[in-house]
Amino acid sequence: MRAKLAAVATAVAFITALTPGVAQASHSWNGYHWARTSNPFSVKLGDNVDAKWDAYLKTTSADWTKSTVVDTPIAAGSTNPRSCRPTAGRVEVCNAAYGGTGWLGIASINITGGKHITQGTVKLNDTYFNTAKYNTPAWRNVVSCQEVGHTLGLDHQDENFTNADLGTCMDYSNNPVPNQHPNVHDYSMLQSIYSHLDSTTTVGARVASKGRAAGNDPSSWGERVSGSKAAGQSTYVRRLGGGNKVVTYVTWA
């Protein structure tokens, strides 16, 4: 399966290089990546979700594990879902009724040395997912998939809600149904992001961290550097000094 996906991703990368279009641009998230000394590598997804989310976390884990460079196995959770504190070397995935915050989901990553991800969190807001609009398999899949994709170093493929659907969870769309999973371009982008190796590793590393839990409102996220509620997405950066920072992607309801 990995060899097949690698061949397909390489072919798609070649074709898209020759053909203009929205979905063909690089969607690396500012070069953020997990440091590691070999490929493929594993980023554990800490299971801090309840029964309503178990199937969707399993789908997200299986979807991103199809990449040729990274596996995303589910592991026992290590945090209280309401606080969703990060754990060094992995991603904690949480759900709770976080209140009328305006957001569906957030993905937060700690960065050291300017580019290396040391830990991440995903929060899924049941205050909205328990409503008729968002309490659907498609909405749960697309938000879970997208937020975990961000913790691997991926940005969105397209940020225009009115463009044609790209068939990827890394797309902006008002229609989640065709966009519930990664597409080949996402896997190709992960190949590119992780095409080099590092001399150290942050994967599974229990290193000292200045990271704090991402709160539920902008006051805890730092400076807004892009996006808006009206645009459906915002990015915030909290600078910790010494090349360390916490970057948070917000998906607004």
C-alpha cells in the first residue's frame, strides 16, 4: 500500500507541476515538521475523546497512516479532555462542550528552533457538534481529519469557500461530504515536507517544554497573524522566546 501511494503521489506531483490550478500549490504549514532521524515515523494520537468520537478518531488515524512517511496510531490519552494539555512528542486529541466560543475545532502545535514541532493538541467543540447542523458524520470527519493534518505540518490546499471542492479535508468548503478524508496531494505534500532527515528527534521525546494548553478564547492564543471569523479560519501565535512558540489554527463555526 505504501509503495502504491508513493508512486501515485509522485505521479500527481509531476502532473500538477505542469497544470495550473488551486489545488497544486504547496500547502506546507510554514515548514513546520516533526524532527526525526528516519522515515517512516509515528506520531501517536492520544485518545481523549468519548464514544461519540471514537469512530471518527479511528478514521482520522487510518487516513493519515496511509501516508508513506508517517503513521498516526491511536494511544491511550494523557490529559483531561476539558483542559487538553499537550504531551511532549505526540498529539493529544480531545472533545468536550467547550461552550459558545464560536469555533468548531482548534489545532495547536508547539514549535522549537523555529520549525520543529514538539507536541500538539486537537480540540473538538461539542457545543457545536451537538447541534443539528454539525452533528453529522461528514462534519465530524472533516474537522477531525483537518485538525490532525495541521499537527503534521499541513496547511489548507484552498482557502476559498466558493471554489470547487477538492476532495480533501484540507480544503475550505461549506459542503463537508466530498471532503472528509485526505487526498493524494496531501500525501504528496507530506512526502515533500519529510523528504529530509534531522539530526535529532522530537517524536515521542519527553523533552522539557514551555508549552501550555491552548485555551478556549483568543486571549490565550496570542497574536492573530492571519484569517478571521468571517473567513472561517484564523491563525494565532504565542511567542515564548528563544525560538519557541505555540501556533494555533482555529476553525470557526
